[in-house]
Amino acid sequence: MLGSRYLNPYFGSGIYTWASLISTVLAALTIGYFIGGWLADRRPSPMVLGVTVLIGSVYVLVLPSFAQELLEFVLNRIDDVKTGSLLASLAILLFPVTFSACIRRSRSAC
């Protein structure tokens, strides 16, 4: 839902924007589950879990400070709504959703 609020003023709320958001979330979950499982198998400790939570949380906290500039940059460089919304969605959501998925996966394996 946060991603749709960020992308809506720049790319609208059409089907391509929602497809970009859904694709980004699914890709990030896949990557995060893989990395989280790998971490949980090799280093099953609360410290790794804490660092994962910290990294994802810091990104979400600083996101509002650079999101507008990032979205304007993508909008000015890419004219296609499909490509622009996908790149913007990846830039905003891939990192925090990946770390959230790592937390879920590594917690269940610890």
C-alpha cells in the first residue's frame, strides 16, 4: 500500500503501476526467502536477525527523505509508464521487502 501511495502522483494508479508493485513484491519475497533461509542455515543467531531488522528498518525510515527526488529522476528519464513504474517500484520497495522476507524466513528456521 505504501508503494502505491508513492507511485500514484508520478505514474498514476493504473494496471501497469499495480502490476509493477505486485511484481516487485513477489520478486523481493522470493529473494528474501532465499537469503533468509541461507542465513538461517549458516548463522542461526539472534544477532543476524537483529541486523536484518535494523537494515530494513533504517531504509524505511530514510525512504521519505529521498523518495521524491528518486521518483522525479525516474519520471524525467523514462517516458514509458510501464518501464518507469517498474523501475520506481524496484527502487523504492525491493530492498525493504527483501529484508522483511529475510526476517520471516530466518526467524522460522532459528
